[in-house]
Amino acid sequence: MIESGRTEWQIRCAFNAFCKRVLKHAAIDISKERRRQQSKERTFSELTPQENHQLYSIDNHGEDNTEEFQLADKRITTHLLAEAMHTLPEEKRKTVLLYYFLQKSDMEISQQLKVPRSTVQYRRTSALERLKRFLEVHADEWEVLLQS
């Protein structure tokens, strides 16, 4: 219902002010929610060694000193794994080696390689994805080559 004394311009201005108020409060709510979520989040590099060890388990595939193991009907050998590592670009290979073999944190790696921590995390996860794809594709090929 339109008030008789208000002009169309005044109604538009009132509606405009109302919309701006709604958007402002929505932005405030989003900001509060983001801060609340960030206060609860922790990156892997912030975890203590004890907390970090609770996130994974160790399989003892190498205890019998074999140079291969079976995983998801694929035979993975140390030679295949080495070949997969050599397919990675140098910066990704360094990141994987520093993280998994020298147990360096993302922060330590970022300082050593002089790149942002987020870059270290990206390199590591993308390298693992490439390794996974390589092993999935080439595991059977290597088995044929080893048998011949």
C-alpha cells in the first residue's frame, strides 16, 4: 500500500536504503561466520608432532625387505616409484622429498625454497595426484617389462 503523501522518488529512496541496510548486515553476518570458522581451523603445519601422528597409520609393507608391494590389484615396485618421482617437475619433487623423507613442515619448506606456504601445499598435493595417476597407468606396464 502506497502512502498518499509520498512521491515515487521517496519510495525508491526508502527501498534503496532498506536494501543497503540488508546487504550491510548480511556482509557483517558472513564476516562473523568466517572469523568463527577460522578460529576453529588449523593447518597441518600448525599441528604438534603428536597430533600429526594421530592422523595416519603406518603399514609395514617393507618389513620383509621386498622391493614391491601389491596395492589395489596393482604391483608397485621401487623402480616404478622412482620412475614416477622422476616424472615430476623438480620443484614438486623437492617438495615431496623434503616433506615425506626429511619430515619438514610446510613452513620449513617454504622458508627453504623461498615460496609461500600455500605454494608448498599446492605442489605437494598436485605432485601426489600426478604420482597416483602415473602409478595407476604404468603399474601393469612395468609388470610386463619385468616379466620379459
